[in-house]
Amino acid sequence: GIYHDQGTVKLEKTMSELNIDDIGGLSDTEKQATVEQLLQARSGIYHPSAYEVAAQTAHHPARGSFAPGTHFEYNNWDFNALGTIFKTFTKKTVFEALDADLSKPLQFEHFKVARDTSWVYEPSRSQHPAYVMRLSARDLGRVGLLMARNGRWKDKQIVSANWVKSSTTSYSSAGPGIGYGYMWWVGVDGWHFAQKFPTPIFSARGNFGQFLVIDPTRDLVLVHRVNSDPSNHADVGIAVFNKLLARILAAGPNLILPQK
């Protein structure tokens, strides 16, 4: 979003124009997918990808089943390739930009690039590595506040309000009561995690049950963080988080809409 605002990242560019390919080659049709369609998980490219569990891979449609832009499918290939595309546009890695463009301006307390980021390569499956990061609850909460306040941090506009709106607009149905924007999950008719919110709501979701829920109207940010140590990680499902969220909302006497 920051680099799109600057004119560096161009969402209309296709895989063909950016010379993005993969093992065995993408088809001519797949190469017509745009950067925006990858952000929306609507690329139609179901090539094997790094850092994807077998159940997810098995769920994907066959290659060539859908033309770019016609079908939503949560797809690690789209997300991993976006990391390659980001570097193509900006000459920075995702992690370098995370550190320079978010960690420092948002005054992250705990984040360290060397400790909290890693690349996951599976060269037998794909040329595009996954980029795995770990943020503390406080640092993740800062990202939530940035989004809740339309891209503004204190007296500085970090990312434009237009980008915040575009990225948290639903372009696809991702199931009952849930839509999908640019890598954000978006509530439909106020529903999110089986809870009814009075105004627009959206979230980010990470591995093992990490959740960031953002209610911009009430300036409300909820961070759910679990132990993600690979050797002893917790795994909290959505059903469990639904119950916790319901209790948090019920317990908040001040969670009312501000007066106009």
C-alpha cells in the first residue's frame, strides 16, 4: 500500500509483464493474472507453493480450472509470489520494508528482523519462498491501530486512507458471513467470527490461531496471540476464539458507538 501510493507498485501489471514464472512454467492464461488479483487471492494460479499444508494443497482446484479474476481461493502461491513481486517493484524484501516502513515509524517494542523473520524455501515445489514473521501482541496491536485510524500514526499518514479502504473492501465471498479484500478478511453485514458488529469490521489471521480484529468505528483493536514456537506451539481454532471474542464484547461496558 505504501509503495502503491508512491506509484512504485502497479496493481494492474500482469505476471507476464513482470516476468513472474515458476517451475514447469505458468500457462499463457495464468500469466495474465494481475498483481491486484494475487492480493485478492483470485489469480487462478494453482501451482504448488512453499509453506502449504497437504490439506490446503488438496483443496485447490486443478490448474487451469478458473481464469484469473473469476474465482476466490485462499492460495499460498499468490501470497508467496507477491513477495517476489514486491522486491521486483521496490528492490527491497518484504522484511526490509517491514522494518523500515512499519517497525520504526510505529515504534515496535520487540521486533527484530534477524530473530523474528525467516524465509521458507521448497525448491522442488516453487521458486517463490514464503516469508514467515512473528510479532508480539503489542507490535501487532500497533498495526491494528494504524488500520483502525485510516493509515495514520500520531501526526503522520503512513499509508493512505484510500489504500486502507481498498484493502479492507470485500471482493469475494470466503464463506458464510466472511469476505476477502487485499489479504484482509472482511466482515459481511457486520458479521465476523460469529459475532454481530454494528459497523464494518475486518481482521488478519495467522498460523496456529493468531488473530487481529479491527473495529475502526469504535477505535477497537483485539489481538489474540498464541505460543508459536515450532517445537511446542499452541493451536487455537476459530471456534474457540469465537467464544472468547463473544465474552470480551459482552464484558465491555464501553463498547458502544461514539455519539455523532
